[in-house]
Amino acid sequence: MPSSLKLVLKLVLGLAVIAGVWTFFSTQWGWKALPETAPLTFEAYDERFVQAGEDAAAVLEAMRGEFGVPGVTAAVAVDGELVWTAGAGWANLDADTPASPDTLFRIGSTSKAMTATVMARLVDQGVLAPDDTVGAHVPDAPNEDWLAIELDQLLSHTAGFPGYENNSDWPDAYETLRMKRQYDQVEDSLELVDDARLLSEPGEAYYYTSFDVVLAAVMAERATGEDYASLLDREIRTPLDLATPIRANAGPTPEHVAQFYQSRGNGQIRPRGAVNVSQRWPSGGLYARSVDLVQVASAWLDDDYISEATRERFWAPMRLNSGEVNEEGYALGWRVNPQSVSRFGEDAPVRIVHHGGVSRGAMSWLILYPELGIAVAVNINTETDEFSDFSSVEPEITRLFAEAIGRTPENARPPD
């Protein structure tokens, strides 16, 4: 073997050893144990739910302790009114800041439901229509394959867009995983996928991704002449009098944002490394409070906020070109199960409209029971091994509040 090749092999081997040692020590560094006791606060705003609120807080704290979650908040709204909030553990352990109704979390893909809320409002206003094409609003789209895609296909992940792992737009695909680049406008982040090949013709198949919802938001910006940040304020925060949702990584960090953590699941945590989610604001880059999320979900039941026709269009699972409903029953910005039996049992199916999200160091769950008039949100500042590890508290919480007012699938929300 030539000496030069031997030298190269030794160098590669040496670098591999160094990388291995670095990886080992970096994965062992900085962990600390969660305290054995944690703050727990809750409040019921309606006397009908005092006992349910106390029991639900205990459920929340039990989950937090079992899965080594630093902090969690939850909220429940009934018939559009906030009736209960709770916080367990810490928003920031080092600062000794308890999780509270004021705590903001990254909500990951629950952002898609917030963007769908903006879109539904614009449809009601006649600014957009579900079958509008990209070309109608963004005729200068950087990829001509996008021009014939319809808004409803973008919002339902049936447009053929790739995800992070099969984005053929190199080297931008690497940047979507690295998550360090700052974008000041939603449209600018389309550069991450503008040269990517579609995975299928629009409407042919379902593939869950985030890039398609980003393009949908650009359609809304072009149609209204307003940027996405302004649309969040105009269509959600102002009419509902809410503090969130707001964009993460958009200027100075706002007050009450949680510290985000890695968790080993055994009570050991450490701060999560910083990431920049400005590349996916409409689809995975928002901050929100649990108390605000339940009020956004509940507002979908108000015909003065979103019309019945638009509501049912957005909640209808999207059909593919074949006429078949897509494999996940995904609608427009929401997941919808018309006959869920996992909440109240096989003999009591109930419609659920929901979305969850994962963002590095955070998980979010938002669910609405339209016929029961109940909305529930849960947010944590770490990631559990399985999404259901933390979200499984929601059915228990829902059941407590439904039973408190005798509202089950057999005794649903009374008509207005």
C-alpha cells in the first residue's frame, strides 16, 4: 500500500476516533436531575368544573413525573369559554420559573391548524377559494411544477411536495435539517425547496410535509397584500383577543417563552441546542399558549368567525384524484376522525378534529370535539419517546370535563 494512502487511512481513522470520543462525551455532558417535587397550579373559571379541574391537574402532574417532563401546561374550553388552566413543573428550571398559563411553547406542526384558521377566514372573505391554483396568486413561482397545484392540495399534503428527508434540492435540503438560517419573510424560505422534484402529480398521493403549507401561506400573502405575521394578528389574535400565536425566531425572544430541553425519560434533562424555525413559520414555527390554542379551536364552532360551509369544507378529509380519501384522513390543515372510539368507547363514537406538533425540545397537542363543544390543549417543553406518552393525558382530561356536565357522545352539545 502506498505510504500516501496509509497516511490518508490513518487520518480518517484518527478523525473517526476523535468524532466518536466527542460524540460520547457530548451525549454525557450537562445532564441534571429534575427535583423530586414540582410546582403545580390550576384554576377552574366555572364552578361546574372545580372537581374535574382538580382531578385533571393530578393527571397532568402524574404524566409529567412519569415521563420526566420539565414543564407542561394544559387548558380546556367549553362552548367557547375558557374553563380551566393548569401548569405543572417548570418553564425554566435554572431560573426556577414554574410552567403557567402565560408560558409560550414552540407548537411545531400545530402551527398548520393556525394557518388553516387564517385560510378559512380568507375563504369566507372571498379572498381565496380552496380550488385556487398557485399560478392564480403566485404566477412567478420559482418552480413551474407548482403553478397548477390547488390551495386545498397544499393544505392537505396531497400536492406532491417532498419532506425533509427526500428533498432533492441540494444543498438546501441539508439546511432544512440544520435549522440555523434566518428568514425574514415566508416567501424567502421557499428557496429551500424551489428546485426540488415533486414526489407525485398534484392530487395523486398523500405525503405529510411542511413545505406545501409554506407555499399556501405565500398564496395568502399575495392575495391580501399582507405578510403572514400581519395575517395572524388580523385574523386570529385581534378578533379573538389573544396574545398568541406568534412567530418564533422573529426578533427578540418574547417574555414567558419556555426553555426547551432534551430528556432521557428517567428524570434527567439538559437544555436543547438552539434552532431557528423561521423556515417554517406557517407549518411548524409558531409560539403559542395552551390557553390561546383552545380558544382558536373553539372559535371554529362560531359561525360568525368561520361559516358553517367553510368549516365543513376544511374538515372534510381530502380525496385524491382517484376519488379515495387520503390514507390518513387529513383534511385542510386539520386531522379529522369522524367516528373516533378511542375517547368514549366502541359504543360511543365521537368526531374529533385535531393537530399535534413536535419541535426540537417541545411537543404540542390540540383537539376539538365539535359535537361536545370541548377543546383541549397540552404543551410540554421537551420530547418524550412516543408522542402518545404525553398526549395520552388528553382523553382523561376530556372525559373528566365531559362527565362534569353530563356531556357524552350520547348527550352531545345542545344546539345554539
